[in-house]
Amino acid sequence: MRFRHRAAAGFATLLLPLAGLAGLEGPAQAATWESPQASATVSGGATASFTKTSDWGTGFGGQWTVKNTGTSSISSWTIEWDFPSGTSVTSAWDADVTGSGTHWTAKNKSYNGTIAPGAAVSFGFNGAGPGSPSNCKLNGDSCDGTTVPGDAAPSAPGTPAASSVTDTSVKLAWSAATDDKGVKNYDVLRDGAKVATVTTTSYTDTGLTAGTDYSYTVQARDTADQTGPVSGAVKVHTTGGGTTPPPTGDKVKLGYFTEWGIYGRNYNVKNLVTSGSA
């Protein structure tokens, strides 16, 4: 009799947690477990921006900065972007960076995932190649804090063509980029740094130094302010800045003049290209 009382009490005790578990099966209850980060993503309360900190020709230093523009803390962050073919991340710090083809992903470390409202965190990396990031996403949202469903970033413009090169200026022209919603403008980059934003497919860069090498690329921006891949680069060498070297080859234009005197004669040879006359 005593055993049956104990068994009945134990069975009643088991029924209570089972009933509690059954109450969690409904979809309404499951919705209460949505992660805080998902809410921050939907609200668009964060932005991510890229800066090229250095450039040494064959590679560059880059930095991403994530800023919390919302009113609640962010517990973690993930940035995704695309590089053009030939550009890659070679090393990184303050984030775990992985790549798959031309697509790259950076996730926070354990010590810098939380960002308070108004605060920001950054991570850096070294890259190889000449390209710049495009199609940036922060926690699945656009990096400018807004979502543009179904709006693709513009294509890369054509490689600029240089003309009318002078000591201090050069004219650039390129073929237009394409976009499903329309191209808004173009950023003109000199040696990787933006020097102008134009709405046409040409630009004249002035204030250059004579006898100097420059590299120009162009990047399109669409009506949603999304930037596409950077175009190919064109190399430009401004005129002036010293004597133009003679053309290479197996022939040289030479001239000479003679000095006649009572005690002998002398031949003086000069390069006609560099001197202009004999």
C-alpha cells in the first residue's frame, strides 16, 4: 500500500515537466527565442565601411569598420563582400576571414563581437591584387544599414582609355556599366584613391605632376548607392619632367661636324634626337 502511494506520487511528478514541454511545441512560443542579433539585422541598426589604408602596387592594406547606429547592443557581426578575380586576402587580424572563390566572409573574434549603441569596431587585413570590395553585406543586410530586396549591384565599367595627356592633366573615357535599376554615377580612382564622382562616362583629371606615372580605374554606383566591381586599370605617364629618352632599337640618328685647323682636325658626334641638331 505504501509502495503504491509512492509510485502514484512519482508518476504525478513526471507529468508536470512533460506538460511544460508540450506547451513549448507551438510556433508562437518558438518565436520568443529569436536571437537578439536577428532583430538588429532586421532593424538595419549597423553599417560597415571599407578603407584602403595603404597600397604598394602588387597589394594593399584594408580596414573594415562596423558601427552600431541603432539603440541596442549588437552581440556579433559578419561582413560579406566580393573581390574581382585576381584580388584576395592574404592575412587578417581582429576577425576570422575566409574566402570561397571571389566571395569573402569576416566574422568577429570572441573579444570584439559586442558593439554598444554608437560604438564601432574595426579589423584589418592585407590583400593581393588591385581590386576593391563590392556587394557588401553586414549580418545579411546591406552595409549602409538599408535593405534593397532584389536590387543587384552594377557591373564593372569598361577599362578607361586615356587621351590628351599633358604635363598636368589627362582625359579619361570608359564604356558604361549596367544595372537592373539604373546607374547613378561613377567614382574615378587614381592609384586606388577616389578623385572624383561623375554622372557621365568621361573625366579630365588635372593638377598632376609632369613626368609621373599614374594608374586609373572606375567604379559604378547604382540608384540604391550600391557600388559594383572596379574596372580594369589604365596606366598614364604625364609629359614633361625632363628630357624624353630616345626610342629604343638598333639604329641611332647621329650627326657630326668637323673642326679644321692648321695643326689637325677633329670630329664631334652628337645624338640628333636628344640634342635637336648637329
